[in-house]
Amino acid sequence: MTTVEQTTHTANAPADAGARKTNRENAEKGFQASKALTDALQKVLVDLIELHLQGKQAHWNVVGKNFRDLHLQLDEIIDASREFSDEIAERLRALHATPDGRSDTVAATTTLPAYPNGEIDTMETVDLITARLDTTVARLRKVHDTVDDEDPTSADLLHAIILKLEQYAWMVSAENRVPAKK
């Protein structure tokens, strides 16, 4: 088993980082997110964007046994993360808020640890990606109740994302597992 190196981010968010409310004009009516809901969805957004970016880094630099299978599985995670981040950003827009997916905001506010540079063995890649999937799900679960209390529709989005990311974590981590002894 390889050691998984965890490093932290040291980026600073821009002074105007984070989602903010829009001015409602013309035909735009309906539910408007509170600051708590906007902030919660923004937190999810940055982790999903970072998961996509780190997935690409892993995809490009994974080497070793079962390379092809893991390489293709990373593509699935990357595609899902991009789609999920788009859904969250568009939900923020529907709730009259502007999402902030700028790279400096993402780097400064994500909960995901930095991904190592260079070639990474498939076994270590499995551990690194599983940890990032778990971290992303933990953020989703942490903000869930805040979101659900104010907007069950947005909470439904979180449920679908949690479901899929937990499935990916199980499938990816199975690569390094051995059967339990009977």
C-alpha cells in the first residue's frame, strides 16, 4: 500500500470571492436564495470544480497496473463532476445568485487537499481520488441540512450528487481492496 500525501492550499481568495445575489428584473420572479443558501451552494460548487480539475490531473498522470481501466473511470468522474458543478451553478442563477467559479476562488475555498504533481501509480491514484470523492461528499453532507431547510429542490440536487459520488468512491476504492477473510 502506498502512502497518500496530503497537502493544503495556500491560495488567497479574491476580495470579491463567493456567490452573490443578483438584481431581479423584468420577468424574473419567484424564490430568492438567502445568503446561507447561496453560501452553502457556493461551497459545493468550488469542491465540484476542484474535483473535476484534480480528476484531470490524475487522468493525465496515472501509470501502472490497470492503467486503462482507471484512466477511463477517471473520465467518468470528471464528466460527472463537471455536470454536477454546472447544475449547482445554474441552480444558483435560478435562485437569483451569481456563482463564483474563478480559479483563485476555487483554489482558496475548496476543502480538497492539493493533488500531487507528476506520475502517480494506479494504487496511489485510487487512494488519492477516493479521498477526494469522500471529501467532496463530506462537504455536500455538511451543507445539506442548511440547504434542505430553505430549499428542498436544491437539496434534491445534492442527494443525486451524493448518490453518484459515493458510488464512484466505492467503485474506485474497490480496486485496492482485498476480500475479507472468512
